Amino acid sequence: MTTSWNYPDPALQDELKKIAEAIVAPGKGILAADESVSTMGKRLQDIGLENTDDNRRKYRQLLFTTCPIIGDYISGVILFNETVYQKTDDGTPFIECLKKRGIIPGIKVDTGVVPLFGSNDECTTQGLDDMAKRCAQYKKDGCHFAKWRCVLKIKSNTPSIQALIENANVLARYASICQAARIVPIVEPEILPDGDHDLQVCQKTTETVLAYVYKALYDHNIYLEGTLLKPNMVTAGQGCPNKATPEQVAAATVTAFQRRVPVAVPGVTFLSGGQSEEEATVNLNAMNQYPGKRPWTLTFSYGRALQASVLRAWAGKDENVKAGQDELLKRAKANSDAALGKYVPGSIESKAGDTGLFVKNHAY
Ligand code: 13P
């Protein structure tokens, strides 16, 4: 019978809900630092550094040893597998550095995007096979939430039904494995900003994608109170001549969510998706000033929009570590203010503030 399923036991519900709620506590959000080895390599190359284990470690050390006040703004950090097991120069595990700052460690568990055969350049995401085992180990090692990124593309005939169904289902299956391992799944169906589509096309596509995702989460008995959503903001495509204002982005995004995201979901943690640091902050702020109903916390889970200035200030030099950390603190504070709808546009300057961070067909 279709109405026969089991809720997680009360202790598991309680644990998942508490983790999810702590991540989206007022004025807090996530630092996405889970770049794969190859993506991190590109970031390091931009500042003239080789993509070695130790250079990646040094960069993550800079992030995770930032002044403890960072914990007032950042509630969670998403890590990449190798980073979970790395240590600072003095031998402190990174996970301990985060815990000391009151930051919850999280882990990227997907193993990347692969093409969907027969589709028009669409994709799905893989990594389910040994995920239960990996999740059990990550939980023991101190990770309490996870991320899995699916990618959807706006073109004249996409997303296709094939991509909509497949990506929703794989996200649901991932969420189910996470919850069984006492890990909060961040469900990330990212619609890429590539294309010249306008704001309305992005809104409709977002509504469609979210409808498929929440139906699949329902089909897989996911406990929504113990999940978070990590979507794109609704924006016009990168190539669209009509850029939307922050107020238009906020109205389109919140309207799409009102229609498609259940109230039981505690929070929405946006990706920055190639927006400049300041743009991502100002749009989040506008979202939190939007006059309509907003029953979920709306906050950030930014990668590029929290790290561009840090990388620029650090430039791979030991003497610039503090300068890099100061940039992280500035952007984290700006986004914390935006999560409360209290950011004054332009009030916090940073090294890469207005630089566009768009990457074509972005891989993480
Ligand atoms: P950006 O904020 O750089 O888009 O990335 C966030 C992320 O985690 C994508 O999966």
C-alpha cells in the first residue's frame, strides 16, 4: 500500500533535525571548501601554485585556522575526502580546528558528474555504490552532514524528462543513505547559469526541477526536517542582456520556493554559482528582505563567493596568511549580515568583491 512507510525512529529524527537546524541558525551559513583535487588545482594555478597535496593542505589550513570569531558566521564547512584526514603544521587534525570554532564538519560524498547517454549533453552524478560504507566512516570521523551535487542545464529542450527523473532520484537515494548513517543530506540540484535565457525561464525551470526533487524525496521516505536544500538562485542566464535586479532575483527565487519547497525543510543554503562575491551577498540580502512568506531560513553555502578574495590576498605566500584570513572573515561577516537581511550593499569591501566568478559548464 502506498501509504505504508516508516518514519525514522524518534532519536534519529531528533539528531538529524538538530544538525540541520544548527547549520541554519540565524546569521550563519556554510563555507563550501570541497573542491575536488582537479578543481582545487585550477584555483591554485590561478595564483601560480602547483597542485600538490601540501599546497592544498596549506590553503585549507589557512581557512580552518582563521580567528575563532569565524564561528559566529560559519556554522558548517564542506570538506573533500583528503581534507578530512589532513592536519595543521602542528599536527592538529583539521576536523578539530573546525570543532574548536563551533563549526560542524561536512563531507562531499558524490564522486562527480557523468554524461547521460542519448541526452543533449545532460548529466547525472555518481557515487552511490559504496556510499553507505563511506558515510558510516565519515560519521565516526566527525562529519555530520553531506553534499551531493547534481547539475541541470537550460537549453532549448532541456532539462529533459530523463535528466529531471534521474537527477531527482539519485538525490533521493543519496539522501536516504545519508539519513540511515545519521548524516544530514544537503540536496543540491544546481541549474547552471550558462545560457542566454531570461529570469522567467530560470524560475520555471527551478520550479520544475524542485517539483521532481521533492516528489522523489517523498518516494524515498526522506525525513525533510533532517535535510537542507542547496539550490541556485533564480537569475537570468550569464549571456542574457537583461540582468535582473536583486529585488527581482529575490522575488523570482522566493516565489519558486513558496510553490515547491515544503515548509518542513529547515533551510535553504544557496550556492553562489559564478556570481561575484558582492552580488551573491546582495542577492541573499534581498531575499531576506523580501516581503512575502519565507518559512525556511535562507542562507549561504558559497564556494567561489567566499574564497575568491582569500586566494587573491594569500597568493600562496606564508607572509599573507593573515591577509587571506581577514578576507574570509570579511566575506563571512557580509554573508552573515545578508542571511539576516541586514547587509548594506557595498559596505564590506574585499579584494575580489565585484569580480565575476562565472566558469563555463562549472565542475566542482
Ligand atoms: P559555488 O558557490 O562556487 O557555486 O559552489 C558551491 C558548491 O558547493 C557547488 O557544489
